[in-house]
Amino acid sequence: MEADTEFKIQARFEKHDEFVKLQTEILSLDTNPQSSDDDVGRRINLVWNVTNIFAEYQEQSYLLDPFLEELVTPVVDKFKFYARGLTTGRFRLEDLATFDPGQELTAPLTRVSYLLYNYLKFRGHKTIIRFFPHEITDLAMALDFAQALERAQNTSTLWSTRYVALLWISLICMIPFDFSQFDDDGKEGHTAIQIESLAKRSLTNSGIVRESAAILLSRFYVRKDTCSREQEDIFECLGIYQTLCGVVKNSPSGVLSQLIPDFFEAARSLQPSSTLCTNASIRKLRIKLLSRTALRLLPALPRAPLRRGRVLYATNDSEHSMSEDEDRADVPEEIEDVLEELFRAVQDRDTVVRWSAAKSVARISERLPAEFTSQVVDTIVGLFSIHSIAIASLYDMPAIAESTWHGACLSCAELLRRGLIANDRLTGVIDWMIKALYFDIRKGAHSIGSNVRDAASYALWSLPRAYDASTMAPFANKLAKNLVSVSAYDREIHIRRAASAAFQEYVGRTGIFPHGIDVLGKIDFFAVGNRRNAFLVAAPQAAEHEEYRPFLIDHLITTTLRHWDTAMRELGAQSVRKLCELDLPRLGPQCANRVRPLLKMSDPSDVHGGLLALTQLSFRQEAFSFLADIPADMIRSPRNELVTAATCQLIGSSISLKEIMLEGQSSVPHWRTIIDMGLKHRKSTVQEAAASALAEVSKLVDCSAIADLYKSTFIKDFRSGSPMMQQSLARLLGLLDYNSYSHALPEAIDCIVTSVMPSSELRMPDVDARRLCMVSIRLILTALTPQPSRRLSLDHAIRMYNALISGLEDYTTDERGDVGSWVRIASIQGLTSVSLTLLTLARSGVTYTEYIPANLYQKAIGGILKQGVERLDNVRQQAGQSVIRLLSCPVHSNAWKFHGEELFKGLLLSDAAEDGASISHGWQDSSWIFPKAMQFLQVPEYRPVVGSKTESTQRHVRTSLVTYAKKLPVDDVGGGGIYNLQALIGDLVAEAKSNLHLNAKVIPVLQALNVLLEADALETLCDSEDGIKSLQEVLSIVSRGVSKLKSILRIQECMRTLVNLLAIPPISNSCVPRLVDFLTHQYPTVMRLFSATFSEMRAK
């Protein structure tokens, strides 16, 4: 499932007032504050709040343009104020900045410069730099300021300040004045040297400071008084190329014309074998320098509107003669060398290099004669053929072809966008672009080629922007079908949206696509954003038009069903069904026959896709006979579980009674062998498919015959077989159809029940098998309960209901954790489903209540309530949902109502009217449920033991238990049966005494007692003899057989309880002799723990 997050579309700068207020407050902060930590935090938060507003409007930064001058000017003025104060000695750098990493925003200068940096990043330096002061007199101050920053002890914290300072100097350098007027006597050229040295040193910076240094040098070297300076130092390579690119772009032709050979030499001085060439940014800048220098050798383009289809000149003799004169214009030899470099760069391994080269090819071609441009187009189109010779399909191309095709697509897109491809060449180019729309090469567990498909969509998007409708008309149908296909069925969301955008461009600009506006509304940006929606909603809607339907079906069968991604094949098969439903009698047989050849392929992916499609089309029983086409080895291979599962699914959906009765004479005689193999498979998905297939068979024939067959073979094997085989049996017995043929039902019920009951010798040791048995019990009971008396005996129903209740006590643990929770959740679901079904039936007939006796139902409710206060959130959530459903279900008799029903409704359903969705969800929140769960103790029948091993829930249990206990009376003084503190302690003691051999029961009791003792909630028990007796019983439990205990956790809880009891005077004398048992314990760990616990309690 693909995420479909979109930024909020803004109409105006709504947060202008808030932004101005925050910025004003930042600028008004003191320059040398003696601030508390709270003040420092507030100042940092102010800056981050402004930054968040910048981020919110980043996608629509133009909304701030009307306010930029009023917003930026105060910040720049503040920055200049700090710069002047620092250079005149009014401030020290230590007063304005901090050198501690991570604390930059606590200092005034770095705060302001960081704010300016955000403006520059938000709107670009070309826009923001206009608001900087650019008087000639500012140069000396700006230069001194930048040098002072460079001399700082730790410049890493001043990166934003240095970045802004260098940009400021670069702006001043654009003013036409001579640097010499700032030189001191006898130091001619000193100012220029300072600026140049400062920028060069900054070129070695690895961060954004290098960017501003490159801009400064490019502006510095295009000045008339500095352009002839000899360069003696060696720049860092990135800085050099950035500077030279800026020089070539900004320098006047008169200054640059004599230096063009030098620029070419600088670009070619970097050898391909150099280690610097491994850096993609350097290769990109090298290509940019070559192309910009080459453009200076060609005549500039006239400023005129974009021409549509440049080579459209052969209309009359005079125009043709003019074009020939233009073509005969001399093209410098250097251009051919540059184009050769660009053609190689178009195939570079890095996208940024290919993209830069593609734009360069188009920009140079735009200034070339038409004949030369045609040769460039031939070369670019020829790149597609490099890896396409002697291959059967795009899928057979090598992985290296991705770079070549991507670069060629980008180049074609740039050429098409400028209208540089002749009309008579469009056919070939469009054909290659359509092929590129499906470029997808599998490489291991993934594929490559999404960037090629994206570039092809960009190229086709460019076509209608440069060519008129009459030129595009011959290609309309072909382009429309392919763009709709890619918009609906590509794997990647950005490709689907790119193709949809291209389709929209044609509809809006040319109107040549059939049903264009209608189809566009079905495959728009939002409709194709979700893959499932694109496959199952958008595509069928587009296929309602006959022009698109055959092509979409063909794409599904030839491409999507053979895709390397399993999810794509599954969605493709479902989409085939959706499209066939538009004309089922005609399209159904056609598609089934077209899909059949896929079953004979050697690639398991092709076979799997074919099987999925036939399963969706299995309304034709002939599809069952197609299974004979699949090689038996492919189905039997343990690595082809997808094929095996899909085969079982097809058997279940297409098998007929006739095929079953033919047995060995069936068109697929080995179908039963396939199901048997699927049932024994190690993968759960294959087991489930095989069990479902056999369940479909059981609907057609007497399942008792199947059960008899498996009783002597499978059931025997499963009893002693692997866990996977046990799981398969559990699935199978729950899915068989017992409604028509109930002879096998007693055997199935006996097998399932004996596999899960704790007292059974045949209980399955595998927890997944037991979970699936619980699921099967639920399926059997819900399937038979509509008329239980006809097929289900009372004894069997009660046995299965008891089995579900027993699952609530499954606390199996292994290295995966509390795996027994899987069984408990399945039991909760089963009890809820069966109980609701039977209670609903009981309202129409009293006899149905025999199948769910009131005592068993109340026992089930108590067990579910107990799970509602478990430590696992998902278990509590499931129990909460079940309790709410059962509590809301009307019953025919009071015996089946909740004990204390009004209490439960008041606690759990009181908020239903306000927020019904939150009632069951709140059970996950321990702080919500445990205070309410303490009230459950008022109902004697539902008094679960409170305890938890998870700290996140234990904290809320402790608070809730202590609060509840302190509100209880000591005893039932009035004799009204009110629950009291003595009764609570008595219940805890009774629970522990009855389960002394079970640590899982005793430890939670001891934890609860310790919580109450440590909170002084049991102090009032000392006022009565019965209360003291209860505390003595607690002492007896914790001191009994300490030397024989093996659980360290239980020993620790016992000693904590004993030490807590020492603080109660009436029984403290009885506790002292018991301390010896812990001090002399055989485990040294116990003695050490006792010492630490005793010291801790004394400190409290």
C-alpha cells in the first residue's frame, strides 16, 4: 500500500501576522543577555517556530513575494548593525556568537544569520540578495567582518554567518568601481588579493560556505579590473568548476572570447582515470562547463516565442533557400568535440550527470543549423539500439542499459520540449518513448527502470507543448492507449502520476484523445495515487470505452500477470476480472484462452500470474482442465510455494462434481495429489489454500469419505508429525463442509477438542496448531448453529465451548515471548462469535439455550474479563471488544445476563453515546481501563487476580489498586454484603493458597500485596483481630518452604512482603525469625537481594 500524502494548498500567506510577530521578537532580543535556561529555551523555540513556517510554505514560496521587502530588510539591517559593531570594536565576537556546537541559536549574531539563511534557502539567493546593503562604503566593513569570522577559534558554529557574509561581499563586487581606491599607500591590489584569498580558502569548506565562495569568485573574476589576474594557487576541484561555470555564465562576451580555449582546457584537464572523476558532482560541473563554453561559440537565439516543430520549413522555394543559407553557416570544430563528450555523459552512471548532459545537448542543438540538429537527433535515438539488438523483449536487456535509455529519454524530452525534432522523425522517436514506458528489468529481488519510465513520461508530456494538434493527430490513439495503460498499471506511484499528467497535457492542449476529458476524470492525479484504486477502480472505468479496453486487457495479460512483484500479479488478476465483467460472455472465454499459454512457461512468476487470473475467471469450469498444462515438477518444487498455493486455489474455485467422480479419468487426475502435497507443505499460505480447496470439494461430495481417507493417514501422521502438519490438520477440519454430510463431524470434533484440552494426552504441543484448532471450533460452531439440533449433539457443543474456555488459560512462552496470547485471542474471538450466535437464536426458541448453559456462559464472561486486565495491549483490546458486544446483546433470560450488569454498563457504556468508537479502543490504554477494572471486584463472580510483568501497565495497576483499596471499609460492619478490605485480602490469600505450585498465580498475588503494603493501604487491618489474622496468613504464605523455592522472582517477592510486614507492629515479632531463611539461603543471589531489599525498606 502506498502512502498518498499531499501538502496543503495555500492561497495566500495566512501566517503573515504571526511570522512578523515572531521575527520582531527575535530581533528585539538583547545582545548580551544574562538569561536563565528557560529564557534560552524560549529564544531557541522562537527561531524554530519561524523555521516551521518557512517549511510549511516551502512548496509555495512565491506567496511571500509581496512581503519580502518588509520582512527581509529589518533582518538585514540587524545583521549589518552587528557587523559594524564588531568591526568598530563596539562588540566582541564572543558577545555575539557562541562556539559550542548545538548552541548556535542562543547567540544574537548566529540567530540573525540563521534567519537570513532560511530566507536564502526559502526563496533563493538571487531573490533575497537584492535586499542586502550594496553601497561602495560597505566593502571594507563587510571584508573586515568576514575576516574576523574566519579568525574565530571554532568556525563550525559560524557557518550561516560566514555564508551570508560572503554573499554580501559578492553583491558589492557587482558594483562597477575599482578595488584600488580601498588600497592603502604602497599596497596596490591588496583589497582584491584579500577578497580572492578569503574566497579561495572558503572553497575548501565541505558545507554551504563553499557555495557562497564560488558565487563570490565568479562575480570577482568577471570584473574588468580582476579578469586578467593570473591564478597561481590550486583550487579544490569542486570550487574551481563552480567558479568557472559562474564566470562563463556571467562574463561579457568581450571579456570571455579570448579565454574560451583556456576554459575548454580546464574542462578537459580532468582525466577519466582520475579519482576525482568518481565524484558525480564534479562530472556534472565539468559537463556544465563544457556546454556553457560551447554555447559562447554559437550565435545567441533571438528572443522570440517558442517555435512549434522547428524543421517545418519546406513550404516554398524562398523559405527553403533561406534555410539552406542558415544550414551552410560554419559550426566551430570544438562543438563536435563537445557533443561527443555530451553523448558519453548522457550514458553516465549517475542521474545528475545524465540530466545535465541532456539539457546541454538540447541547448546546443537549439543554436545549430537544422541539418546538424538532425544529426544530433539521429545520434540520441541511436542510443536506444545499443542494447536492443538481438533481444526478444525489453526484459532481456542488461542492467547497464538503464543508464543509456534514461539519458536518451531525457535528451529526447529536452529536444521535444524545444521543438527540435522534425515532424518526419516523430514516428520513430514516439515509438522508442512508448517502449521506454514499459522499461522494467528485474535485478535480484527488485527491478530497475523506474527512472527510464519517468523520463519517457516527461518526453511524451513535452510533445504537446511544442507541436500542434495536426502534427500529433496521427499518433493520438497509440499515445492515448499507452498513457492510460501506464497511468493505471505501473507499479510506482510517481510513474502513474507522470503518465496521467502527460495524458492531461494532451487533453488540455490538443483535444485529440478519444473521450479525453471523460477518461482524464477517471485516471487523474488522485485516482491513480493509490495502486489498488488505480487497478480496480480507475482502470475498469477507463475500460468502459471500447477504444481502451482491448489494450488494457492485453497489457494485463502480457505484462502485469508476468510482473516480478507478487502483489502486482495479484492485483493484475483481480483487474482482469473487473475488465471482463464489462462484457463477461465475450471477454471471459477470450481472456481465459489467452492466459492459458502462461501455464506452460518456464518462469514460475508467469505460471503464478496465469493461475491467479484463471482463478478470478473460474466461472468457466473449463479452467480446471488447464491445470494439466503446468509441469508437475514446478508444482512439486518446495521453492515454488506461490505456484502450489495458486494451483490449490484454482482447484477449489473451478472443480466440478463431474471431475471429482471421474477420479482417475479426470482431465487433471493428479488434483488430489496436489492438495495432499499442499496440506503437508511447510508454508502456511499453501496449507490454507489446500485446506480451502478441499473444503470446496466437501461441498460437492460426502465429506465423510474424505474424513475416512484422512483418518487412517493424515490424522495419524499429524498426531506424530511436524508442527506444520499439525497446523494443516487444524485448518482442514475447520473448513470442511459438515452441513450436507455430518457423518464425519464426531471424529472431527473429537480430534480438535483432544488437541487443545490441557488434560488431554493428545494435546498438540505446537501453539500455532492450538490457535488454529480454536479457529476451527469457531468455524464449525458458527456454521452449524443455525440449526444445531439437526447436526450437532448437545455433548459435542458443550465440549467445544469448554475447549474455547480452556484456551483462555494458555500462557505458553518461548523465545518469541508470550505465544499463548495467540491462543487466548482466538479463544476470545470464538467464545464471542459462538455466544452471540446462540443467544440470538435463543430469543426465538428456548431449546437453543441447552447448547450454551448459563454456568458455562458466565464462566466464559469471567475468563474474557480476566483477559481484559492482562498485561498485553492487543489481548486487552480484543477482550474489550468482546465484552462490549456481549454486554450490548439482549438476552431472553436473566441467567445469561452479566452479574452486576448495571455496574458494567455504567463503567463501560456510559461514554458510548459521546464517542462509541473509543469504548473498545480504550482497553488498550492501561490508564483508562485499570481504574474501571478495580470496580469489577465488587462482583464476586468476576474477581480476577491483579498483577502485571510489564512496567508500562504495572504503574497504572498499582495506582488504581491502592486508590481502590483505600476507599474500601475495613470490614462489613453493617452486614450488607459490602465488599471490604478484609474480603479483598482474603480473596488474594485464597487465590495464592489454591495455586501454591504455580508461580504464574502466586507471584501476581504477592505483587499486589506488596503494592498495598508499601502504600500503607493495609494499616487499618491492625485495628481488628480478623485483619491481623489475614496478615498472619499472608506471612504464612511468604515464609513457607523458602529454602525449596527455585524461582528467583518469587523469592524476591516473598522477601519484599516479609520486610513490608516487619513494619506492622502486631506481627513484626512473628516476622523476625523468618528472616533467617533468606539470610541462609543456598543461592548467594538471594542473600544479596535480601540485603539490598532490607536496606531499601529501612531507608523508606
